[in-house]
Amino acid sequence: MRPIDPSPTGKPPEVSEPNWYEPRKLEIPGIVCQPRDFADLLRSRRSTRHMQVAALSRVASVVRETLKSDFIGTGSHMGRKLKRVISAGALHPIKSVIIDSDGYAVAYDDDHDAFLAIKPRKLDLLANGLRSCTTVLPSAHGHVIALMADVHLTSTVYKNPESLLWRDAGAVLQTLAMVSEAFDLGFCPLGILGQDFADALLPEDHQYLGVGVAVIGQRAPE
């Protein structure tokens, strides 16, 4: 199949918030990582397959450093954001949810720099997603990071937006990996999409695509 390049539609972004179920704001203290030489950080980063559970505050700090909005556009720039991670058209359609082994889910709201405890709509799909993670990497006992792309947002600005969504998701995964290394945490992408997580946490008519899953945790001896 010949890939089709995306092209601008000429339309402005249509912005909407994920419709999480019974969101409750959490006060999670931020953690500052110790300064490290960037070249050393690049060379030392490796995927970690054996992990133990790290404190939620440390995992949340990785997500925040990766996805925090440094600028949120208004007026003619409505729907555009500036972050540490690249994104087509500065749209940043990728959302992140942290999920522990018991199914406790915490979404990061990059518009308000806030973490929200959310409830699943479909417990069976959430359990399926967690089982898939365990099947892929049974030795990684950390927090699952589920990435979900807002398809509607990108498709209003670009025709044939699929490649841009996958590119944005890859950029988020790579940045999560680097930030995890900076926080001295293990990180491993699982190579699955995680659509079960999106379908478990959002309404039936949602327009979010599962675009990647990873595990973050404390490194454990093999």
C-alpha cells in the first residue's frame, strides 16, 4: 500500500476535553530530577524489562515533564500548544493515563497541569488491557502508561492525518524514555496499542485511538 501524505485542510483546530468518568483532582507533589549531562543521558538510556513499582509521584513527574504545556494558544492560536515534545501543527493530540496493577487510573490534564483520578466505564476492557501488558512483559511490575490520540483534533487540521498521529505518539514515547532515564527510572515500551484502555475509560462514542503503551518503574535486578 502506498502511503498518503497528510495535507492541511485550512480549518482551525476543534478542541475538546476527554470525557473522563467522575474525574477527581489529585494533589501529587512534583519531583525535580538531578541535573545530568545530556550526552551521558543519551548514551545511558536503555529499555528496562525488570521493574518494581515506583512511587506514583515519581511516575507522575515523568509524565508531567514530558507533556506539560509551556504555552497554550488563544485567539488565532487557539488549539495550539508548545511543549518539550514535537507535534504536527503544535496540536499535541496525545493524552496519557497512568494505570497501576489494580486498575487505579490517573489522567494527566495538560491544559491545567493537573492529575485526575478517573473511574473506568468498562472494567472488563481495563482488565483485558492490563492482561495484555503482563503477557508482553511479565517481569515489569510498574505503572502502565497508556497513550491515546485525539483523532478528531488532528483530522480537523489535516487530511490523511494518520501518519502524523503515529509520529506524535512515537515522539511522546521517546521523550518519556529520556525523562524516565533522567529520573533514574526504568522504562519499556510494550509494542501494543492499548485500545482497550481508551475504550474502558472513555464513552462509547469517543474519538480517541490507542497509540502506545509503556511501563515505568524502579529498576529491579534480573
